[in-house]
Amino acid sequence: MGVRSLGYVRLNSPDLKAWRSFGEDFLGMMRVEGNTPDSLYFRIDHYPPRLVVSQAEEPSLGALGFEVLNKRELAQLVSAVEAEGIKVSTGTDAERAERRVTGLAKFDDPAGNPVELFYGPILDHVRIQTPLVSSFVTGDMGMGHVIVTAEDVETTFDFYSRVLGFIERNTAGPTYFMGCNPRHHSFGIAPTPGPGKLVHIMVEMATIDDVGLALDRAADMNIPMMNTLGKHTNDQMLSFYVYSPELYAVECGFEGLRVEHEEPTYEITEGALWGHKFTPPPMPPS
Ligand SMILES: [Fe+2]
């Protein structure tokens, strides 16, 4: 029992125009219409939109959506989360309809990051079309991965591993990388003071040319680079990172490691075998 994959990410943003261009013209996701006319919905596969950006005055993480097997497992996980003293709310009909899921539960993790558990994505069977990207790698590995922060990493790690069923893949000092399917990590937690927040989102593309072409688009569109092309030591992902409109990092990856069996955890001492040269974020517009 436990979370099966990262299903979706929801963001709140004051600048949907920037996100529309970032999602559609840079990342190459398929923009579709959804239930809320002024939200952006992006598909990358046969699932309901994996990235949803909603209009808001302040940027924030709306939710990390984690998929579970079915109704029974959702009920079991909700009980387990409630047993930790965390308040869980059931998704309303409107929330389930907007996310295109059959069952939905919502709560904040111990660091304050908004989490949603869902089962039963409602497929629409309109063929995915992403002309800029040959395809995104999802399937049994879900949408990709996310890294969030926590002031108390140990407590948050304990919650995700013991309660939600994530498996520790490796550590990098105080940072944990965790898996819930063959993707090396679907989730990570890094320490920072204050409430939890989103650090980065990774989507995996099917070919090295997809990543190279995305690199060209970033340059053409003046999207600020965070990490140059490089290869990670833990998931072996060939990738680069840019800054999104709200300066979350977004990683475009290729050929990340599949971990088919549970393996002992390990510590890494470098993030990259090569590349990933870091540039700090541009100053946010005042
Ligand atoms: Fe990453």
C-alpha cells in the first residue's frame, strides 16, 4: 500500500500569460481546456492534465497530486494520515471534476506542503499531441519528480516513508530522494527554514534530441538557465534546469534510471557527474 506515482502538480500564479508560453512554447506540453476558464491545463500523456496553473494574486504551490491504486487504498491511506493527527478533507464534487479524478483527499504534509491523494483518473482519449517533444516519459513512472522543502526534514521524511509508503533511494547530506515506482525518485525533501515550498519539477523527455531542442528553445525565449546540461549522480538523468516564471526550477531530463527492485540507500557527495553549472536566479521583478 502507498503512493504509486506523482500524478500531477497544481500551481497558483499571478502571471498565466507567462505560464502559458512556458508550458506550451518552451516545455512543449499540450494545452487543453478545463473546467475553470481562467486556469491553464497542460497534458503530457493520456492522463488528465498533469500541470495545472490557476490564477492567484500570489504564486504558490497549489498541490502535489499523488496517485494511489484504488478506492480501498485511498481510504486506508486517509486513515493512516489521520492517525498522525493530520486533518484530511475529502475532495468536493467540483474539485474531483476539475481534476478529472474519481476519488480525492487533501491535506498538508508535516512541512506545510499541500498534498492531494487521488485514484481513478478519468481519461478522455483525445490523442496527445506535443509537436515540440516526441513524447514525455510517464507510464508506470508517473508525471516526473518534485523536490520540496521542509524545516524539519526528518519528520517530513518519516511521514512520507512510514505513512505514504515512499522508499528512500539516497541522501545528499540532509536532502532525501524517495521513490514510489521504478522512477529513481518521484519526490525529494530539502531542508530550509520556514514553511515548505516547491523547489523544482522534473519532466522526462523521450529522446536526447527532445532535451537538446528544449535547450535551444530556452535560449531563443530568453528563459533563465539555472543548471547547464549535466548528468546526475543519483538518477543518472541527463538534464538541464531553467527558472520558471515564479523561479521554481524546472528540469528537462532524458533517460533517468529505472530502479526495478528495492535497493539499499546510499549517500552522494556530488549532484552531478559532469555539467549542471549553477546560475543564481534573476532578480524577481519588483
Ligand atoms: Fe531533479
